[in-house]
Amino acid sequence: MKYYSSFRALQHDLRQGTVSCRDMVEYYLDRIESTSHLNAFLATYADEARSRAAKVDARLANGTAGRLAGMVIGIKDLLCYAGHGVHGGSKILEGFVSQFTATAIQRLIDEDAIIIGRQNCDEFGMGSSNENSAYGPTLNAADTTRVPGGSSGGSAVAVQADLCFASIGTDTGGSVRQPAAFCGVVGLKPSYSRVSRWGLLAYASSFDTIGPITRCVEDAALLLEIMAGGDEQDSTVSQWPVPSYSQYLSIDGSKKIGYFRESLDSEGVDESVKAVLRQSIERLRQEGHTVEPVEFPLAHYYLPTYYILTTAEVSSNLSRYDGVRYGYRSPKAHDLDSLYRLSRTEGLGAEARKRILLGTFVLSANYYDAYYTKAQRVRRLIKEEIERHFQEYDFLLYPTTPSVAFPLGEENSDPIKTFLADIFTVQANVTGVPAISLPLGTDEQGLPVGIQVLAGAFQEEKLLAFARYLEQFVQASEEVPI
């Protein structure tokens, strides 16, 4: 099967009749089976995908097909799809079948996307390596001794290894962008509330976003355009009109771009990552853009603020998994107290239990004001800080991660280093602004390096156009490993 670098190219061949939706489904099912060692998919919907492909082929033949006809998509195991399992990468939801479909997924289906299966992830989105899944780690296709990133690791590897055309992941602190960077693909985190969260298993409700992982910026723009917009099922979703992102992917004039000074000065950032960032900055300057270092006085508070608030929300959100109404129930339980205690202890993994305990502590009466209230105040200050920068700069440029994909097992030996993997991504979640990770280089071993671009809240149209511009002029240049 020919490799398609963009959906536009695939659609051309579909219309010419040189390939069919059924061909694409069969190809991906074969690819998933032959690369099962990567553990990217937890379940595939083979018969359903074949049946749907036949229907979409018929619509293509009579000219009534939707905008996503022929796009085979995998969905993270945090997104509900009616009649199919959704486990959140956790034993506590084993056997649970969703009764409805997430709004974002339904909108893709309505445009004739084909859902091929459910993808592995860190338990309830808690992790930066995909090693916290109850179903085992996903392996990075570029080097199977390394992690793919998390928590949407299975989703990123599926696109990286050509197991589906695109994936839909979720991003609470970098969970779309970080694995996209580690796997050399495009990962988009929209503004908070740009996409409905209805049908998303909640991790931290004021941080969670749904975003695409794709092969190119144009495809990410198209998927966001279809998924975004108001939804009567989600009272927190934005009612702002949704621009035609995929139709406006060009920029006018030179831009003013700020980059985080410490990302080039810090000893905690790999030299290979710094080299790709310097190269990107120099290319932008050569193209006539203004690129300047920017200070973030509150940068040292990003991670503490993020972890205090998200663990508090985890403690609340995961209280619903109690062994009573659905999911795992301990066979050792003998009364109500033991039912709760044993079901949650046996059903939830170590990382989830740790964050629940931390969040319960943060929300306790004696410490609520000292931690939770103070963190909310700091979050407001961080939001005001980034808003001031966007009054002066069109975009902000960071590394997506401080290193390339790290070896499997490193999380267990040094959990602090794993938390620091999110240091450049959590700002966008704390403040709610959109961000995108682009594969703009490699290290000396050929491992991907991702560079991240941020824009002001609900400025996805500008962000995607600039990301497409970056993508094009990097592709046009000679690729030399850093």
C-alpha cells in the first residue's frame, strides 16, 4: 500500500478509484496485527470497520461522502464509543461497555471517518511514558527500547507506525504533544473548551482537552474543524464560531515570536533538543521574522501548580469508580467498606492511587487554603503572564520536551525526571491556550525532536497557519541530523 503523507493525497486516489476505503481498512488491520509487539491498540473493530468502509465506498461512488471519507482513525482508551469497551487504561473499568459516543468522535463519524480501534494509554491519562497502563507499555516504533511518551502513547505510535491514518488523543498536561514529539508526528492541543469533553473519561476537568495526532498540520486542522464547536451536552464548551481552519493555512507578513530563554540555557535540556530549537529560530530569522528571548518569572511554579490542581481534580473525578455501579469489583469484599477499599486498591494502578492520595490531601480541610486555594491564585497569575506576552508576540516557541524519548523503565527509577518531561507542555494546560508540537529535527541517533508553538486563546486559526508554514519550510530544507 502506498504511504500517504496527507489526507489530501489519499482523497485524490480515492476519487480516482486507485484505492478504496476497504483497501485502507484491510491494510491497517494487517499492519496492526503484524506490529502487535508495539502494543499500540487494545482492541480493533475489524468487522465493523470493513462494513463501514463498504458503505463509505458506496457514498464516494455516488458523490454523497462526507469530508473524512477514507480516513481511518484510532481513538484513545479514554473516549467513549457506543457499544465498545472503554477502560481508561485501567483494570477498574475492565469489561465496561460505553452506552454513548463522545461528541468529538460522533462528529468524525458523521463525516464518514472509520473508527478502527481503541488505543493504549497511561491509566486515566496519568503519565508521560505509557508505562502506567494496566495493559502493558506501548513501545516507540523508532526504537522499541524507548517509551513513546504519554499519556496518548498508543495514539502517537499508531500514526508513527502507519497503523491508522490519524488518532484522537487527549491532552491534560501535554499528553498529545509529548508523545507526538517522541514519535515524530504532529500533535495539537486546542484551547480549553474548544472541543466538547462529553464522552471523555475525566482526569482533571479544568485541564482536559481532546486533540488530534496526525501526519501533517493540514490534517490536524481539518479534524479540529470538524470536532470543535458548541454542544448541548457540555456546559463548559465554548460557543464561539468555528473557523474553517483547513481553508486558511497561509500567513501574511513577518511575525514576532518569543522563545523561552531558559529552554536554551538550562542544563536540564538535551543538547540535541537545543540544537533543533536554535536551528528553528535561525530559519525563522532568515525568513524575516523577529525572534526574541522571553522571560517567564513564574516558570518555576508551572509544574507545582499543575500537580496540585490536577491531583485535586483526580481525587474528585475518580471517586466514581467504587466497585458498586460498574467496572471491577473485588471478589474479596465482605461488606460495604471492604468493597470500596479492595475494589479501588486492586483495580487502580500505583500512579492513579498516588495522585488520588495527593489530591485528597490537597483538598483536606486543614490544607485546602494552603495548597488548593493558593494554587488557583497562582494559576490566575500564570494566565495573566502569558496573556501579557501575547499582547507583544504573535507566537511563543519552546521545545516540546527537554529530551528525546527516554528508555523504558526510567520512570520507575527516577519519577521526578518523568514529571519534568512535562515542564514545557503544562503551561498551555494551566492557561488554556492552544499549542501544537511539530517534528522539526532529530538527534544523532535519528530519534525525533519536537518543537512546540503556542498562540493566544482561541487563536487556532493563526496557530495552525504558522505551524503549516514552519512545516513547509523545514520540509523544503535539507534534513541533516543534529
